[in-house]
Amino acid sequence: MDATLIAYLAGIFDGEGSVGMWSQGARQNRRFEMHVKMAHEPTIDLLVATFGGGKQIRPPEKKGWQPQWSWRISRQPARKAYEQMKPYLRIKTGETKWQSS
């Protein structure tokens, strides 16, 4: 993969994204997930095209607001995407408990 593209997307993820272990119930089926939510749909499309995962839209909550697009990826594909971005991350470096889970 193009290192420049990965570095760019890592910067987007570092500033706009979230990462962690999530579950639907009381710690059942915990899974590693990465999310990015923003108003710029082409960037979300680029994340999906590069790493996979899914894309969703949330309509504007108030008049004059833009819709929010989100990218979500989980489990092994998320771990692969994270490992590709990791050398370029400054904030979400994995030095927290979710990384070892």
C-alpha cells in the first residue's frame, strides 16, 4: 500500500477517530473496533476503499448542519488497519488497555 496514503489516513484517524474494545452486553463478545465520524464523505469513502469496513450516514440534527458520515471496522480487519496506521499515529498509539486485549 502507498505509505503516503496510509500516513494521511492515520492522521485523519488520530484526530477524528476512536478505537477500543466494544460489546453489545455485559462484556460478552468483546471486539476491537475503529471508528471515524465526519462531514466529509470522500474521506470516509477513502477509508472504506483502503481498509474495508462499513459506511453509514446520520442526517443533520439541526437546520443548517451537515450530515455526518461514519466509517466503522472491527475484529481482525480493524487490527490489520490499525497495524498499518500505527507507525504514523501520535495520539492513538496503543499505549492503553485496549491494545493488549
